[in-house]
Amino acid sequence: MRIKEAVAQRIMDLCKERDIAINALGNISGVNPSTIYSMLNSKSQNPGVVSLQKICDGLEISIRDFFNDELFDNIEQEII
């Protein structure tokens, strides 16, 4: 799995765990929902760290907690 896919999956998993829609996540995190949607699909190949931090703040988790998931255990190298 690539990092972008893992980040998108983690956001979706956290929303599902908390029963939060993407629009609601945008409201509580201060990130435009269209930005979040672009992180979840192929439009954004490089999710911004500032947006990711805001999403974590909205979910009341640390960035460390965000990445502390088995999704990130076997990330493919992306050196080209």
C-alpha cells in the first residue's frame, strides 16, 4: 500500500469509528470538505501535513496516534 492510500483509509476508518461524515469532519477540523475529499481520492497525490494536523485536531488525536495504525506498517517505498 502507498502512503497516500493508507492516509485516505485511515481518515475513512476514523470517521467510521466516530460516525462522522466527511462534511462534519471538515466543520470540526476547519478543513474544507473538498480538500478532505481530494485527499480521499486520486486528486491529491500528496496530502498536506497542515491539513492532516487540522484533521487530527478535529478528531482530538495526535498526529502520532493517526500514524499508529497497522495500515502504515508495510508502506511501499516511493522513491522514483
